[in-house]
Amino acid sequence: MSKFRKKMIKYLQIFWGCLAFGVLMFAIFLIMDLTDASLNTLGWRDWLGSAAGAAILSVGMINWI
């Protein structure tokens, strides 16, 4: 395998790993919001906050690795 191909595989693994981590964190943040409210009573701020928190953590992980 060429050096470029090995490097691309590594970067793709990091990308998909961080994406999966972001989806997991989004689900965890939503579950934390659901402890005091039902799903149909969540406002757009709850959804936006969960998405923003997951995105911040995912981007932080990509930059940290």
C-alpha cells in the first residue's frame, strides 16, 4: 500500500469515529433533556443545544487527534 493510501485510511477512520461519537453524544444530550420533559414538549432550543454540544465535542476530538 502506498503511503498516501495508508494516510487516507487513517483520516477516514478518524472522521467516521468522530462522527459516530457526535451522534452518540447527541443522543446522550437528548436523553438528558428527556429526563424532565417528554419528546413532544422539547423546544427548538433543546434540539439546537444538543446538536451544538455534540458538534463542539466532535470537532474538538478531530482537532485533538
